[in-house]
Amino acid sequence: MIQQSATVSMRQLWRFFLPLGISASLVTISHVIINSTLSRGENPEQILACYAVAMSLLLITERPALLLRQTSSVLVRDKRSFRAMLQVSQLIFFAIMALGFIICYTPLGSWIFSGPFGMEPSIVPDVIDVYQILMFVSLFSGIRCLYQGIIIYNLRTKWLTIGMVVRLIGMYLLSLYFIHTGVKSATVGAMIFLAGMIIEAAMSYGEGRLLVRRMPEVEPEHTIVNRRHVFSFYRPLLLSTFIAVWIGPVINALLGKTADIALSIASFALAGSIVQLVVSFFTYFHQIVLNYYAIDREAVRRFTLLFGFIPALLVSLLAFTPIGDFFVGAILGVEGRLAADTLKALQPFVLFALVMPWLDVFNGVIMLRGHTRVMLGSQMSNLSFTLVAMLLLVILTPGWNGTIGAWAQSIGLAAECAFVAYAIRRGSRANRILAGKVTDME
């Protein structure tokens, strides 16, 4: 673990950040392995659709588990705080699994997939079969994130990359087995995903437990004592994510009011996936803040200034140069109007890529200060501005198609970033005023 010092070198920050960025980028490969395996089935369109819909629900139900990574990284400093964190984690695991069983084994699941998700009643049982396996992914994902937070705090980030590489190897070998024996249903994809998550969770657990054993029983200055303290930090994060999950459905619903619905949804989805592929490497700036900001904030600022503009530069190259035409056409195999509209939708996403690293940094500052309630307001700002932008653009320029969704999502993220930046500035000003009053009293 790094000790308090006057300065932190850029090399230290890069050695910490690089494995995190690589592991985040490698996540996309796991989905490529699954989708390429499912595409070899007897009825690939239906198989892929069943898996995609079940995954859409998993993306919502898994969110509480994913938040354990940041929470653990911020709060666990001794064995006492780890026990409190573990108690909260166990409650979350129980809630996730209980919800999964309700969805899979009661009429609620059929209603969700045939109603809000709009699946044909005839294939809803197939989707539920997939989710019966995927719900266990949330459990092992939570175990993974709990111990990854401890690993990240102890600056052993190389283990995240190692765990992801081993996970991908396991998933690939299992996919070869299913390709050889035959892909008969979408449950194959769920089994591959679950196997990969179990592998990564096991590796994170092994390294994390070793680090916990080395922790002191009680860190005298650490104030996290019981699960109530953990919940006070975790609860606002959880509530903010439930606001955030509405942003995607709002955009997709209003894209249904554009001039060409199918083209709008497809071009927006493709452009969004390209942007996520580019920016995924840069989604761990908040961990730089959590682990180094209190030691050397100037080093963190220099690191962010050096690397924070790269996502916007990369997206700009794809959106405004022939590189984008080559990538969309030759690599993705997209042609015609869909290719043209995808490239148009990439242009507003330059704003998204520009704002994203700074929002991640600001969120790191908020979490470091323990002011996670700010994220409720920031997510509400995002959702509100996204909705307003979508409504105005659909009314005024319905012919922009998927570009409307890209502008709305980018504007929403910019509003969220502005809200968090204002909250940080206001908090810093309040702290300075309070410090001045204390000095006067002395």
C-alpha cells in the first residue's frame, strides 16, 4: 500500500490505472465470445434475441452488486470495517437472489418479458430459462466486486487484469465445447457468462482474502464500525442507479417518434456501442481520485489533464475522418443508410466522450468526501435534461433519427457533470468558510 508522501509520480499513477483500463476494455471481448457462439445456433436470430432481452434485465438487477466495488474501495480499511461491509453485501446478495427467484418462478417474470420488454409470449419461456442462469451471475459479480474494491485500494490492480484474462480463456474454451457439441438454445450464452464470472470471482476472492488477513483488526482513525455506516454511503449510490436505469428506456421510447424508427434505434445503438468500446478504457478515473487525491491532488489533476481528452479525440477521429468510414464499413460490416446515420450519431457523442472522464473524476471526489447523496441530484439532472432534449429534438428535428438520441444522452451527461462540479465547488467553499470561523474562534 502506498504511504503518505509529498508527491506521487505519473509512473505510479499509470501503473495503477493501466491494469484497470485494460480489464475494463477486455469486458467487451467476453460479449463478443458469447455472441459469436450463439450466432452458430440453429435459429441464431431467436437465440440472440432471447439472450439479449435476458441480459437487458440483468443489467438492471446486477447494478446493486456492481456498486460494492466503489463502496468497498472507499470504506474497508480494517477487519472491523470489512465485517460491516460483508454483512451489507450478504443482505444485497440475498435480495438479488430473492428477486431472481420471484422473476423466474412466478408470473411476474412472464409479465416483465412480455409487457415492458415486448417479447412474443411464445418465446418468453426461453427468455426465462436464460435468466434462471443469469441471475447467479449477479451473485458472483457481487463477490467479485466486493473483493476487487479491497484489491484496488491496496493498489494491486494487476490482479483485475489477470482475473479478466483467465476469465476470457475459460469462456473461450467453454464456447469451443458448445460449438463442437451444438448450440441449441440461448442458455448456452448464459452458461458461458456464468462460468466466466465464477472464474473471475474466485480469483478476486483469493487475492482479496489474503489482503483482508493482513489488515489490522481496528484502524484507530477509521470511523466505519457497523453496517449502518456502510449503508449511509451505499444507499444514495443505489438510489441514483435506479434513476439512471431510466435514461436508456426514455431515449429508446422517444426514438420511436422519429421519422424512421428502425433506422433511428439501430444507428443510435451502433454508435453507442462504438463509443463504449472507445471510452471503456477510461472509466476508472474515480479510482485514481479515491486512492491518490488525498496524497497528491496536483498529480491527479495532471494525470487527468494528460489522459482525460483522449476519449474525445478518439471519438472525433471516428466521427469526422475517413477512419470512421473504414471502421463502420470494413470492421463492423455496416453499409448504406445505416452506416451514414451511425457516423452522424457519432458526432454528438464527442461531447459525451469529452465530459465522461471529468464526471468520473468529480464522482471520485464526491465518494472520497462521503457525499454520495449528491449523486441523486446529479442523476435526476441527467434524466431531466435527457428527457427535455429528446422531446425538443423529436418535435423540431424528427429527421435527425439516431442523432437525436446521441445529442440527448450527451447533453444529459453534461448536465450531470455540471451538477456534480457545482456541488463540489459549493462544498469546498463551505469548508473554507467553516475553517475560517474556527480560526477566528481560536
